[in-house]
Amino acid sequence: MAVPKRKQSNSRTGKRRSHDAKPMRQLTFCKKCSHAVPTHVVCPNCGSYMGRGLVESDE
């Protein structure tokens, strides 16, 4: 059975894991209120999605 000859160093482990971090959420600007919103999400400020009003806002 294959067994490592030596312990893998912390540096080598860190180099391997350097690409495992979650990417940042991509933000776009709402067409109605110009509020920064993640993609594919209803705008929490005005309730619109892709330029259409989907949710009634309290304003």
C-alpha cells in the first residue's frame, strides 16, 4: 500500500489550497434605482428584477 514517506509541509498544503476560496459575488446595478445588487436577485431597494417590477415596495 502506498504511504507518504514524509509529512507534507504547511507551505505545500497552502499552495494546493490557494484556489479553493469562494469567489466574490458579481454585482450589477439596478436599472430603476441604480442600487448595487447581486446578479439574478430581486433588488431589495425597489423590488424590480431585470427592469420589471416584481415585488411591491413600501415606498
